[in-house]
Amino acid sequence: MRKIIYIFLLLMLPFCTAAQDNVQANEGTGMAEEYTKAIGDSAYSKGEYEKAIGIYEAIIADKGSSVQLYYNLGNAYFRNNMLGKAILNYERALLIDPTDEDAKANLEFAQSRMKDEISEQYEIFFVSWFKGLTAIFNVTVWAVIGILSFAVLLVSLLLILFNKNDAVRKISIALAVVSLIVTIFANVSAYSLDSYMSDRSHAIVMKEEASLKSTPNNSGTVLIKVHEGRKVKIADDTMSDWKEIELEDGTVGWVPSSVIERI
């Protein structure tokens, strides 16, 4: 019995290590200097959107990005009637924190102003439920939950091994089962969110209207027209001047690299 438990503990250690890595990876995210950002906020509040855009872009280039900077930059672009850039920066904000409700709401509003009508993609109930549940917390919180539940699991197993009281052992077994489930789910959620945040295969259409072509050249057959703000997946990134992209409905075609900007 003890050998089985020891083997189980060894198998669970990678989950704990992965959770700790996620915590450390997110510790470095921080805001740029507040007073510098405040200048951009002031310009935005005065309706000087181009000035605000320049300030936010400079902060991001010099000192790094944050959810709030991308969110504010998206707002400034939206107010400046640059829909593609607005959607791009809301998407970038959500890559840093997929749980940010303000960025989600503004992204949905901006997408409602697009010319393209995006057909709703239906998902299996379980997939939608899992995505909704994992979006409750960010990667760091899920990682902490995973670490704490794993610690509870260890304590429960020790009580099962060394405590002879039947009542305590029964409670410990129940606690071990629950903490095991929570540990696995927390680590899977952290991994899922981390994978989403690391995904750089999507882009936003920047041109008011672009032709999706059958071949990577101007003489290719036009398959469909896509418009500013459309989110696409980069299917082939091997060419510098052209990119093969995939739409939500599975349509695949080529556009010039200058037409899209990677999220």
C-alpha cells in the first residue's frame, strides 16, 4: 500500500512544479510608471486620442505591456475610428488576462461594429462549461489553488498512513479524493489558460476590405472578402509577403502580410 502511495506522489509532483512555474512566469507582469500613463489618460479624457495613442504605444515599447495599457490603447483607437487596432489591443489585453471583464465587454462591443457577420460557432456543452469555469480565475490563482490543494492531499495521505483512528482515516480519505480532483482540475485550468495566453497564431485584419485568395499572389482567385477587425488564424506562416489564413467556418486562403497584424 505504501509503495503505491509513494508512486502516486511521484506522479503528482510534475503538476505541482508546473503550477509553480506558472506563478513565477506571471510575477514579472507589471504596470508602467503611473505618472507616464497618467499623461496618456489625461490626453484621452481631453479627446486627444492620437496623442493618447502615441503615449500608450511609447510606454508599451519602452517599459512593457499590461492589461490596462492595452485596454486604454484599444479605447483610444476605438475613439479614433480605428476599429482593427482597437480590436487588436483588446485581444492583446485578454492574452495577458483572459478574465478581464472590461476588455471582454469592449471587445464584444467593437466586434458588433464590424462589417463582417461572424456565424456563431457551437461547442459541446462540456467544452463551453469548462471554458467558462476556467475563466473565473487567472493562471496565477489557479496555480495557487493547485499548490494548496496538493498540500492538503499530502497531509491527507499522511493521516491515512499514520493515523489509526477510523473516523480520522475516513475523513482523510474523503479529503484526499476531493483535493486530488481539485489539484488536477486547477492544474489543467492553469495549463489551458497558459496555452491560450501563449498562442500567437491569430491575427486581426487591419485593412477596411481585403480579398482572401486561392494562391499567394495577386492573380489568385478571390474566395471571399474580409473586413477590418476580423479575427483570423494564421495557417501558414512560412512566407514573408503572404500569409495563409483560416476563417471560423474553415475557409482557407491567402492575404498579403500587410493586411493582418498578429495578436
